[in-house]
Amino acid sequence: MFSTPFLDLPPLVAAAGTVQLPGSKSISNRVLLLAALASGTTTVHDLLDSDDTRVMLDALVQLGCGVQHDGGTTRIEGLGGQLGVASAALFLGNAGTAMRPLTAALALLGGEFELSGVPRMHERPIGDLVDALTQFGCRIDYLGNPGYPPLRIHPVDHVALALDTPIRVRGDVSSQFLTALLLALPLAATRDIVIEVMGELISKPYIEITLNLLARFGICVRRDGWERFTIPAGSCYRSPGDIHVEADASSASYFIALGAIATGGAKAADGPSSAVASLRIEGVGADSIQGDIRFVEAARQMGADITSGANWLEVRRGAWPLKAIDLDANHIPDAAMTLAVMALYADGPSTLRNIASWRVKETDRIDAMANELHKLGATVEAGPDFIRVHPLPTGGWHAASIHTYDDHRVAMCFSLAAFNPDRIGVRILDPHCVAKTFPDYFETLFSVVEPASVPVICIDGPTASGKGTLAVEVAYRLGYHYLDSGSLYRVTGLAMRRQGFMPEPQHEAQIADMARSLPLRFVEGKVMLADEDVTDAIRSEAAGMDASRVSALPAVREALSALQRSFQRLPGLVADGRDMGTVIFPDAPLKVYLTASAAHRAERRYKQLISKGISTTLDSLRADLEARDARDSSRSVAPLKPAQDARRLDNSSLSIEQSVVQVLAWWQQTQPFKEA
């Protein structure tokens, strides 16, 4: 998961392969609450691990619920309708699927509770649910603006509740209000309880999910159309024992759209023509209980070629450009956001109607989508409950920094804009917001897409110039991969010794074969060979000598050059060494030649060695560095020298932070985005 301030997506040109989706947020949080209300133990399989499910789990633990995690399963010891605490203050982030149902459940369970969230949650309406609860006797106070969280809930005796007349709730603002009542009212069902919906019920498929899951937990709600729901007298939550969470159909929409937009590419597993290679989506299929699976129908209307099974979908590009669409999207409110970005690739204006619920989600999604589509260059019309998006022709796309409004779906939708025909990248601000439902979204995206090119920053320089420290920090700030090229030769020397080879011509071919496939990773400042931390092992004097000797073998240098280039992976790479900009990545858009005087470098090395208890002198270190500089700059193969287009940075009098700021400023100058 990326926690950087922004994530730059380079132009993407193709996609193929297989993705495994995370569990559904809507199903996960409903299942967690039902398991907590039921008696006995419920084992939940494939639960979504995200911000929203974590706040729900934290709340259940605070309420006295037993929670145990074991690999891919979560065991919930149910409360059986009896809380383990008399009061609690619950922080629920921006999780509507936690705030709304817990409000209703706690209002009936008894106890004093405060429910709060992030500032945006305090802007999301809950008044219609509170009105429905208070009309039959629940006691709830607003702690801020009336109609919005935070809330204080007071205990109430069930015998004092007026449940002999229908409970009325609005259905035209959010289906979560009705879901909250349906999940909670079995707690008080000493008689039939009737809920009547006022106005047109929106997002009906989410109510179907609720009814389906209630039935799994022993509550069989009778439904008369979408206006009247009856919870039978004597209803009692019964744990199903084991329950599996479907993958998230809303998250599937991004990859369905991806398959419809992108041609096949090098990541395709098979097939004679990459142009028709498919993108396979596993974890959700045609028989999903989630309403957002109907996004498949909308994508087909726009021209996507989609086949499906019980637990999978396969998508290929069909019609191109995509076909414009005019759709009542009330049945797929979350997934419909993806259609708004697909509309940029259509043959005419596309209109999404009946989406007023967008305005009370994690952000005002109608305004948010309109604002960010405008940044890309699109013409957009928006109203109280609709959005109309005009396609963007070749030559009309703009480089844009997409503001995500702390809304996961905005971030994921706009990643699809990186497939634009003008080969312009897209900057996603606050990429961490995808943690709400799909923490590994961008990593999953990168696993199946093919970029036009992967950006590389090269940082070369002499020994002890601080290039490694600088490169690690720059990579961290950008969310890029990191390559310590010097370690490759040291690791090769270490692996060579372990295999019983010598750095001599008679073993050159074997050492080169071994070097080509070294399972090498750089993780949090550590050098990992497979699962072994070899950071210290390769820093010995002997390892340094072996590195010098294997570097003199041409076949080994060629093998390691190929290995170094293989580190060029999305979203980008920062590589440090002595020939990164001159030999390995000569086309890198930014090359930095980092240096410092021999005196400054000797002083840095002296402090480093003394801190490790190694005795040395400044004079000897300076002499050694000057000798190495002479040798490195006069080598016949890849001598140490700045690339012709490198930017020189003398950090003799600069702190690490100052050096990082300078390199990031230079990098920003190479990008089309004007704000971060």
C-alpha cells in the first residue's frame, strides 16, 4: 500500500493477466455485526482487511466481543444480544457501513455510547435513521450539528418501545438507513415489527445483500415490494458457523473497465495475439449476491466482451471506441463512478442518472467526479442527480493531479485515465485512501498492466558520497522501488563462495548463470537474498574483494546488467551506483551525479566506522578514497564519470534532507504535473 503524498502513474498501454479481488466491504461489515449479535462462534472466511473493517472490528472488541484472527479466517465470539460493557466511546472513521448499523444496534442493546468519526463522517447525514429510531422510543442526542454525527446513545428498556405501529424511514437518501434498522430490530422482535419506506428506495441491491445475510443468520424478513418489510416475532440471530465473504463486486468494476479499455499485452499468459488477450478477475462471478455485479451489464452496453462463471469474470476489449451510454445508475451507485471515467473513451456523451446518493457518500461524488474530469480536459455537465461526460479525443488530454477527497473510489476510478491515447501520465494525490476497501489496489493494478515506460532516477557518484542514503530516501518519498547496484556484485561474490566457485575465468559461465537469477530484494534498508538478510554478510572486507574480482568477469557483468534492468518496475525506480546513468539506464529522465570532497567523504566514513567500533584514521580513509576515485575513473569498462546530461550535486555542506529536497525538485521539473 502506498502512503506517499502522491503516486505518479506513467502512461499505460496494455493489460492482461489475473487479479484476485479482496472481500466485499458491504458484506464484510454486515457479517461482522451479525456475528457479534448472534450467539456462538462464527468463523468468517475471506474477510476484507481494510480501514472500514478494522474500525468495525475495533468497535466490536470495545463492546466485549471476542475476536481472533487465524491466517485467512476471523473468529467472532457473539454477544448473544448482551453487551459486555455498559458504556464506550467508539471512533468509526469514515465507515458508513459501521456508523449507521452500530447506531441502530446500540440504541437497542442498552448502555451509554458515543459514536464519532473523521470530519467528513460528521458531514454525512444520519438524521433520517435517528428519526426512525426515536419515533419508537430510542434515546439519541446529537453532539454537533443536528442530523449528523457525532452521537450520544442512551439506554432504553424494550418494554417502553412503541413497536406496535409501523416504523417509517426515508429510503431516498441512503439505503444504509433501512439496512441499519433491518440488522438491529430483531433484537426487539417480541412481536412482528413492520418497517415502511417513505419515498423511492435507492440502492435496492444493497438491501438485497442485507436480506440475504440476515437469512444466513436465521432472520427471515418478509418483503412487500420495496415499501414494507416485516421482521417476524421471535426472530433470533443464529450463527451459521462458517461464512465466506464474496470478493467485492464494486472493486471488480475497475478491472472490468481496464479490460474494456486496454489491449492485451506482454503479461498475457497465452494466446497467439496479444491484442485479444483477456483480463481474468477471480473472486466474484455472475451469481454474486451483490448488486454491483450488474456493472457487467453496463460495461457490455459500452462494448466490453465479458464472459463469466460462478466465481470469475474474463474481460476483453470489444467495441472501440466504447459506446456512449445513457443509464439509470441507481442500482449500481458505487460502481457507476467507473462508468464516468470509461465515458472519456466513448464515441459520444454518456449520461448517468438517478445518482443523488453520490452526494452523501465519502465525499460529494458528483462534484468530485466533475471537478477531476474537468482537470483531464473533459467537458462535464452535472446536476442534483446526474452527470454527463463528453469523450476526450486524441490531443485533448491534459496532465492532471487528481484530488481524491479521501475517497477510495475516486482514486481507483482515475487510475484508468493513465490509458489515454496521448500517453500522458496521471498523478493520484493521497493514494493511501484506497485502504478503505482495497489496500493493495495499485499493486494489483501494476501486476497486470504494461506501461509505455517505467520512470527511473539514477544517482551515481564516488565511494562514500552518500548516494545510497539519498537514493533510499528519494525512493521512499515517491513510493518507488530501490536498487543498490553495488550490492549486486557483493551478493554475487557471496553466492559464488557458497556454491564453491572461484572468481576465475574457468567458473565465469557458472557464476554468470547464477547472477542472472539472484532472488534479490531491497527491503527497509536491508539486502535480502531470498528470505535471508545478507546486509551484514556482504559488508565484510572479503566480500568487497570478491565483488571486485567478479566484476572483472565480462559474462558476469553482462548478467548483472540484465538483472539490474529487471528492477525497473512500476511505479518507478531509484537506482544508485557508479554507472546507472551512463550504462544501465542511459535513457533515464533524471540522472544525478552526487559527490563531495574527499575530506568530507572521509569524515563521514570515519564517523560511520567509529560508531561500529572499527579503529581507523581520517588520513588513511582519505588516502583510500582518493585512490579508489582514481581507479574507478580510469577503469576500461564503465568508468566512474557523470552522464553527459546528469545534474551535479555537491553535498559537502548539505544535510540529507536538503539533498532529498533538491533531487525531488529536479524530478518535479521532469514531470508534467504542476502541483503535488
